[in-house]
Amino acid sequence: MVGNLPATDVFYIMLTRKDIKDGTAQLVLPAELLNHSKNPPENLPEDLPIAIDAINSKRKLEITDHNKNEIDLNIKLDCRLVEIHSSLSVGDKKITEKIEEEINKKMESEIKRIIEYSQEVNSDIFGFGEHFYAQVRNSKLTEEKWRELYPEMKVNVKVDTEIIRNGVTE
């Protein structure tokens, strides 16, 4: 074992490794999001917890430059907003778009953090090496060569979230 990650990171690892057909995630978004509501609370909380479920994701890995060892990771995420602060009107399209934008930022930063950690401990838990080997012809990629390349690999992460429906408000 070369390292360990908290159990809460498993969701992001699975999201990065493969398509997900269902699932649940709890996120903490910035409370400034409440400023966009019609009736923002007087005392803003520090964080804004939300819950999403019925997640359907599509992952796309694309090698942008095999000479520079660079990969684009694009994740399309459809979800249902299950819990959120009651002062946010999720029926308002602008607020829903702002929530989607904040979910994208949060997930992108979490995935980048986990990728950076896996590169520090030189453990390709995402299977990027397998994808690289399968896509680059005549790469002559060996396990030893990948261990040299992986810590320096650049991964461009892009998450595109769409809230397809909403449920309970808190």
C-alpha cells in the first residue's frame, strides 16, 4: 500500500474510472450561492450542504498530446437535486444554472486533488495508463515507463452537470 484516501473520495474515483448509472453524493458548496436567492437569509451559513442522487454520468478520456503525456477527462453528469437550503428557488433557471456551475467547480477541484495525490504516491488508480496504452500506437509503453510518466502526466478535468429535476428542500 502506497497511500490511502478517505472513504468520501470513492465517489470521485468511481466517477473518474467509469460511467455511473446511479448513485448519491453530498457536497458542500459556497454559501454565497444564497445571495442569488430572492430572500437570502440574514446570517449566511459558512457552507451550503446539498445532496444529489439518481446520478447518470458519462466519462470521456481523450489523449490530447501523447508526446506531452496529456489527457482530457470530460464528465457529463445528470443528477437530481435532493436536498438544498429552502431559500434557494430551484425553479428559477438562473439559480439552477448557478448551482450546476458550483457543482462543476467542486467536483473538478476534488477530482484534481485526488489525481494529484495519486500522482504523488505514483499509483494509477484511474487506469489512465491502460487507456494511454490502448490509444497510442507503437507506444511501447511498459509498466516501468508508465511509472516514470504518470507522476508528470497532465490531466485536464472538465465536469458538466445538469440538474434534471429536484426534490426535497431543507
